Amino acid sequence: SQTIHQWPATLVQPVGSPLSLECTVEGTSNPNLYWYRQAAGRGLQLLFYSVGIGQISSEVPQNLSASRPQDRQFILSSKKLLLSDSGFYLCAWGGTGEEQYFGPGTRLTVT
Amino acid sequence: ILNVEQSPQSLHVQEGDSTNFTCSFPSSNFYALHWYRWETAKSPEALFVMTLNGDEKKKGRISATLNTKEGYSYLYIKGSQPEDSATYLCAYWADYKLSFGAGTTVTVRA
């Protein structure tokens, strides 16, 4: 069966510090991978998606970036965090048009 | 950015009552409409993936209908229970990605 891992579960970082969130998927190959964010009081916002290794599409211009160095690994990064980067970050995988499976999420607080 | 709208934003239901709420989405170039349930402190979980106009899907006391020609879907909860309390998200699939609505938060009062 497929599983999706995210870490860390919670993170408190000062403004201006770097960020690296990791997501890995097991039990499937060549999945579409997604990074979402839910800011306080807001809906689920798509940040990045990837349909293959090294292929990244950005949905929201901001100080975040994503990379997919391996088929089942998706990384969300920032060189300098902003207060507005606080939120709940979810990684998900899915096939084309099919249901998406979400990881447990990372709660990021930027202080 | 595709416009996916859900209403109402929130609703309170008495235990045992039935309820329904709406998702509207672009009716052109339709591929699929998803419904997810998101409970507090958990991750969203898929309820339904709907692709055919007129489709109706059911899972226990929860069901959904789809009208792709006019661009809307209804989610129904029959005989609401406290464990149905959650945010229900609909999402429109296009171009390899889902565009989510803001959700309808359902609170079931005992």
C-alpha cells in the first residue's frame, strides 16, 4: 500500500532563517506530487506541483521554491522565511484526475 | 486560477438532522470534481471523485451529485452525527492540479 511521509511535524523558525520541508512517498512510482499551504483562516492553496523528476510548476510567486530530486521525493525550501510563511503545509500525491492522498502535514510558525 | 466556490462557509446542524451544501465550478472543459473531508488535526481524505454529468455517489450517510453542464455539485449528509463535524472541501481538476474551494465547515451539535 502507498504511504506518504512528511517531516518535521512542527517547526518554529525566526524570520529570515532558511526552510526545508521534505516529503517522500512509498508504494507507487511516478506520482504527481503537490505542496499545499493553509494559512490561518484561509483555504487550501496549491503552491507547487510536479509531474516528474526535475519538473516543477509554481502556482504562487513568493519566496518559496520546490525541488524533486528523486521520483518519490518532494522538497519545499526557502532561503529567508517571512512572517507570512506561517501556516500548515501539506504534501500530497495522486494520479492524473484521481484522488489525492495527503501527508500528515507540517505546522510552521515563523516568529 | 480557477474559481471554485463553496457555500455556505459554515453551518451548524442538530444531531439527527440532514443537511446539504454546494460547490460551483467552471462548466467548460470539465474533467473531474473531487470532494474531501478535513477533520481537525488530521489531513484531508477523499470522499468522492466524480467525472460524469448526473453522477451520484454515496458513502454511508454521505452522498454527492454532479451537474457538469451548469457547474455545480451538492454534498448531502443524512442523519448528521457528531463525527460528521469537519470541513468539506470540493476541488476542480484541470491541468494536472486541483483547485480547491474554501470549504464548508460543518458542526454537528449533540
